[in-house]
Amino acid sequence: MQPLRFRPAEKSDQSLVFELLKNAALWLQDRQICHLRVWLNPSPGLISWILQGFENGEFNLIYLGEKVIGCFRLQWSDELFWGKSDEPAGYVHSFAIDRSLAGQHLGERTLALIGEHCLHRGRDWLRLDCETDNHRLRNYYERCGFCRVREVPIKGGGWTTLYEKRI
């Protein structure tokens, strides 16, 4: 089994992250799943959010062996969806893995690595969110040990479900 790891993304990786997110959105769109559709034609506000994540050192690239297979953003707070919290947690966003590698449990393995990373930094929780109407992804996160916390409205319409897992 090839080693799985991640490393902080550099500014020069911005176009690669956008490509990974767009490819994930296209794969989902082909299956009539709306999740990540914002990456098909990201708004200026979303692009700014991504660039801020790069400035803050929050984006990471996922590697299988020496090949980049995905990305995610890891934040130490998330007031936008979770509000203010004193609980030490890591918040995962923009999580995408190359779908041509499906069936190898790379998502689960990556989430476990992220959890270990957070634990070593004094965090007790790993948190994430997904669109409430994406039942397939919600079931996946629940199979990975995440528990539903609540639903919150998304700016511009719709709802997202918040999940957490004690690590």
C-alpha cells in the first residue's frame, strides 16, 4: 500500500487546488449531485475566500506516494458556520479526492490523518459540514464516525449540516 500523506499547499499550488475542486464538482454534476457545484464557476467572493486560505496557510495537498490526489482546507475556527467556540477543534472544508481512485478508502484514511494532525495540535474535535440535501455524503461521514450536530442556513439559500467527531 502506498503511503498517504498531506503537506501545506504553497501559493504556486493555487491553480492545482482550483482544478481538484472543479474536477470533483464535475464528477458530482455528472451524477446529478449538486454538492460542490460552486466550484464549477466560483464567484469572486469564493475565489477571495480560497486566496485568503492560502494566505493563512490553511490549504493542504493530499499525496498517495508521490502523486497529488486531493486537497482540503483546515482551519482552527469556523465562525461562519459554527459560530464562536472555545472547544479546540479542526474544521475541514474543500475536501476533494480524485474519484478515479475510488474504492481505496482514501477519504477515510485522509480524515484519520487530519484527525491525528489535529490531535497533535491539542484539538479534541474534527468538524466539517456538507449540504443538507446530500444524503450520500452525509451517510459517508456518519460511517466515518462523525455525528450530526445541527443544520444551519447557507448565505444565498439552502442548508448545511454540521458534523463532528471526537478525536
